[in-house]
Amino acid sequence: TRAEARAAVTETLATGVQTLQVEPDEADMRVDRFLVARFPQLAFTHIQRIVRKGELRIDGRRAKPNERLVAGQKIRIPPLKLDQPRPISRLPGKDQDERDFLKSITLYEDKDVLVINKPMGLAVQGGSGTTRHVDGILESLRDDEGQKPRLVHRLDKDTAGCLVIAKTRFAASTMAKSFRSRSTRKIYWALVAGVPRVRQGRISTYLAKEGEEGDSRMRVSKHGAEGASHALTYYATVETAATKLSWLSLKPVTGRTHQLRAHAAHIGHPIVGDPKYFDIENWELPGGIQNKLHLLARRIVIAHPRTGKPLDITAPLPPHMQQSFNLLGFDTSRYDPIVEAPED
């Protein structure tokens, strides 16, 4: 029964140090996501703290926060505390406000899946100095058994658009596998500086993180360099504004941190409003265009966890991008050539 299963998990967690082996379908997962999948009753902030403090070991060495796993690796898990304080005195009025907010940005919902149109500026998870985020807002949807919907992927704080959330443990497990196997299809829209000489192309690099956590960025690195992971993106130019700006449609095959932002900058056409990667000297923002990140998770196609049929969800342009598209005369009903790009 569900109660017996919960009791068994509780007993296992309480036994102290454990050693787990990475299964083939868990390969390439970030180490923190591995822990989320294996121990869904632990707060994500507690999981982050375990990794950050160096208490987690992979094949005997200290795990890095952004490390991705390889099948067969042995993960040493320190004693996990289930008595982490959870917010218990939540105000009913606040919960209702949060539920109303989620409803106002919902693109799709059924008993297993919730897809929201994440606004620009709203973080997906908590961190240093971040008090309001999607993961916290989901607390308002906890059921009678204390379960709340789970994030199955992430978007940068300043990226707007489609964010998929699992409402059940079954959906979380199934959709996490879909993201890991790269069978989920994602299309992003961006407004970038300049016009690519090659109108449709493929960007294949290795990316490695540099800088301190919270102020880090991804840099293009060499194969085999420490911390470097392969990143692959297809892009297509949909429309241009003279030689000043381009509307790009992007299809990431891999899902690295800041991948699209780093790749756009790498080909010499950084995304407008990107504070980390926009590196063109003396470039002036055209009048009427706001200096905000012009990147939208436009469309996502994922197999429904229960039926297996594809869910195809599209998000509208956020207000600042809609303003820019209106100013430039870009028509969002235009055919998007990125749909013809390869899937791998």
C-alpha cells in the first residue's frame, strides 16, 4: 500500500549512510536531480545543501554541484534527515492567492501534468536572495498526503515560457525519463543582434562553468576539459530587421545551463538584453526595445506520462518581446523553419 511504501522509504532514509548505484536510465542526470528523483520527500534546498557542503561522494570523490552522472557510478549518500522543518503555518489566504496566480499563467492542466507560462523574472527554484519562486509557489498545491507538484526541468529566471510540472509521482518519474532521453522537443524564440550569415545552422560546442555559484557563466571549452559537457543547438533565422536584429528560432538537443544564451553569443549574435553574454562593444539598443532578455521557451512537445500521446504546448510572447516584435513588424504567425531541423 501507499502507506507501507512511505514507511519503507522512511525506514531506509533513517538508516544512515547509503551507497546507491546509478542506473542506465539515470545517466547524464545532474547529481541534485538524481537525489530529487530518488528521495522526493526531501526539500530541494536540503539536497542542494548536502551537495554544496561536500557530503556527497561519487566513486569516492567529492561531488560537484553541476556534475552529471554516468551509469554504474556509486553514490555515497550521507544520513538524510526527514525532520527538516517544513512551512506548516501557511496562510490560507496566501495559498489561495498563489493558486489564483498559477491558474492565471496555466497553459495546460490535467490530473498528471501542469504546464505554465513562466513570467520573465520569476525564478524556478530558490537560491541566495530569492524568496519567491515557482517551486515555493507550488507549496500551495500540496494535497492531503503532503505531496506537492514537482518540477521536471528548469528555465533561467529571465527566460519566459513553457515550464512543465508533474502533479503526481508517477508523472514526475515518467517525464524525467523523457527529458533525460531527449525525446522531449523544445523550441525557443530569441531576438538577437545582427543577422547570421548562415541562415540555418548547427552549433556544437563543449561548455564549462566558470565563476562562483550565483554569478557563474558558461564558456566554450575544449573536449576533455574539466567540467566540459557537449552542447548541441540547431537554429533558424525566421525574420530580420535590416542588418540590426534577427528573430531566431532555436532547437536545443542537449539541455546545458545557459546553453542557448552561450551559443548565440558564440556565433556572434548574442540575445538582446542578456546581461551575461551580450558582448558587442558600442552596440546601441534600438529605441522602443527594452533592455530585457529576449528569450522565450515558445513550444514544448512531450509524451503524456499516462497516455503516451504527445502534448504540444505553445506560450505567447512575454510583454517586452511582444512590444519589440510589434515595433519591428515581425509576424508571429510566420512559418517556423526550425521544425525541419534534425532531432539529434
